[in-house]
Amino acid sequence: MKYPTLETFLKSNTFNDQQIELDFKNLYYGVQKLQKIKPKLVQYKNLEKLKLNLENNQLSQQGALFLSQAISNHVNLISLDINLSSNNINDTGTSNLGKGIGDCTNLTTLILNLNCNSITNIGLLNLAQRLAQCIYLKYLNISFSKNNISGAKTLDFLNSISLIQNLTHLDLDFEQNKLGSLGAYELGTSIVKCQSLETIKIELLYNTIGDKGLLELANGLVQLNSLNTLTLYLKFNQITDEGASQLGNQLLKSKSITNLTLKLDSNVIKGQGAADLIVFLGKSTTIKNLILYLRYNQIDDQGMNEFCQGMLKCHNLINFQIYMRYNWFKSNNQSFYHKILKMKRIVQYNYLI
């Protein structure tokens, strides 16, 4: 059952529901009103799936505390989806929220949106330590976009997550934080311990990880022996030809990745880096599906030609999608299209200039 307002939820009497959704996005209820959720939720004894969209509701750390207390009563939950984006819950609220989630030890799916909440590494680590209590988690999606998380001690974050031995799917969004090369290094070093992971998506847009950070992150990822699907969003990270080349070289070492998505838009990659990247990926015997974003870089006509030559050597790919708009090569380069037609083994192709 879905409730679009607090009033409709408070009037409900379907206490045997196993699944409910509260969609209160942008309603600006504030702490005083939303405190009424707690006693009402307690009456739902059979809840297995709970979705709370409280984005932009002026909760603050106090609101996060009562929400945590409300959640902790539902130990039978198997799926929990909470959106607290833009509520200024800060580190204290994040830590308190973690306590409530940690009590839901039967969770298999957790989606948590904590964007724009003035969270630092303190809140990040406290939350992770609590999540480690959810030993049955298989799917974990956490978004920390636009907070104040730095590179220091992000290693401890994933060290805690690695204790969840049933985890197979991990989505992490650190867009517009301050991880830098140190944070990417610590993520790469610690993610090696998460050997049960089969699917990973990491968003590091606007974190200035550079070539060094990218290399360290990739080095850790390729050591995951069960990893099948990898998605990296790396827009605006000052990645150069060297970083693109090193990324391709590292990914070639993986013996398990079959589905790969790389978003390298808005970096400083030129023709040589793009060519090296595709040549390395083309040598992989495991990668079958590749989606590659190289928009807003510095690839000129010569670089585009070298990139095309590298593509022709991608004999193991089945599906290949390329997005290269807004580079320095001529947008009407027909020779590129002719070379694409020679890639007979590719059954799906999408090229957007």
C-alpha cells in the first residue's frame, strides 16, 4: 500500500499489510509532524518490505533518531528503502539511523539515500559498523552524494561492509565528495576483502581521484574473483591518457568480468589514452558487453583513427555501445562508420557523436 501524505497514512487501518510505502517527498513536514510515524508503524506487525521517501522534509538529526527507533521494531523486514536526501541529519543522525537498521538483522535488500546531509567520515564509519550486523544482506545500495566525506579512513568503511559475507550486489555513490586519490586507494585496498561480490557500481564523479587513484581502485576490483558486472562513473576526475591506459591494463587482468560500463566523460583523455584503453579491453577473453562513455574529452581525428583501429581488434565483444560526443575530432568522420561495419562479431552497436 502506498501513502502519498502523512494524513492518509495516519488514517489507515490495514495493519496486516506486509508491504507499505510512504512517499512524502518535498512535503516539508518537519520533525514534529513526522514523529507521528513511529507509533503508527509499530502497529504493522507483519511488515516485510518498507519504503520511506522523506526527501527534503527538514528532519535533522532528531528526526533521524525517531525514525531509527521506529525501524528497529520491525525485525522481520527483508527489504528496506529509505530516502533521507536533503534533511541535514549530519553524522549524529546517520549514526542513529544505523542503529535502527542494524537491528533489522533479517534484511536481504537495503537501499539508502543520504545525499546532501553534511555527513563526514565519522557518520560514514558508524553507519557501516551497524550495517555489518545485517549478515543476510545480499543487495546494498548507499548514496552519499554531496556530503563532506574525505579520503581518510574510507578503508574502514569497506572493511565493515566486507563482514557481510552474503553480499553479492553493491552500489556506492560518492559523487561530489572529497575522496581524492587517497580515498580511491583505500576503496581499492579494502574492496578486495568483499570476495562475495558479483555486481559493483561505484560513482565517484567530481572527486579528483586522478590517474593514481584510478589505478589503485582498479587494482583492487580486478582481484574480486566472483565479479561479473562492473560499472564505474568517473566523470570530472582529472584522468589523463596515462590513467585510461592503466585502467585498461588492470581490467585486462580480471578473469571474471563479463559486463563492463565505464563513464569517463569530462576528463583530459586524448587519442592515445582512448586507443590504449580499447586495445587492452579488446584483448580480454571474458568481457562480452561493453558500454564506454568518452564524451567531453580531447580526442582528435588522429586519436579517433587509432581508437577505431583498436576497436577492430575487439573480437570477443558481443554488445558494444560507445558515446563520444563533444570531442575534438570531426563529427562527420564517415571513415569511423565504415570501420564499425567491419566489426561483424558485434550484434549490437550504439554510437552517438
